[in-house]
Amino acid sequence: MKTLIAMCLASFATVALANETSPTPEQYTYGTKLDIAKVISVSEVPQVCEVVPAKMIYEDHQGQRHVLEYHVMGDGCSLH
């Protein structure tokens, strides 16, 4: 019985945490006004020579967490 209760609580906590830390991604476009107080994470840029999607998670000045999707040039282009 204790195991069942623990499993239920763990699954509830996982769902609550996923809902709290996974806001709907926002698509960046040129001119988008951003309120960035703290950058939480930025995705790694792959070693390719093309435009690739990237993601940044940040908090605004109200403490709300945001996920921003945008495009960057890959890090695999050489300047020879």
C-alpha cells in the first residue's frame, strides 16, 4: 500500500513539474520585444554549415519562465 501511494505521489509530482517547467514555446521573429531578466539555458549549436533551430529558456522580470525558439547559423562553417 505504501508503495502504491508513493508511486501516485511521484507521478503527480512529475506531471506538476512538467507543467511548471514546460511553457508553450514562443517563436522569435525580428522585432519581437523580449523581457529577459535571467537566462536559464541555451541549446547547443551543432557543427553544421546551415541555419538550424535553437532554443532559449529564460525568466522575465515577473519571474515567469519562457521558452523562445529561433534560428541560428551552425558552428560548422569554415572561413578558408
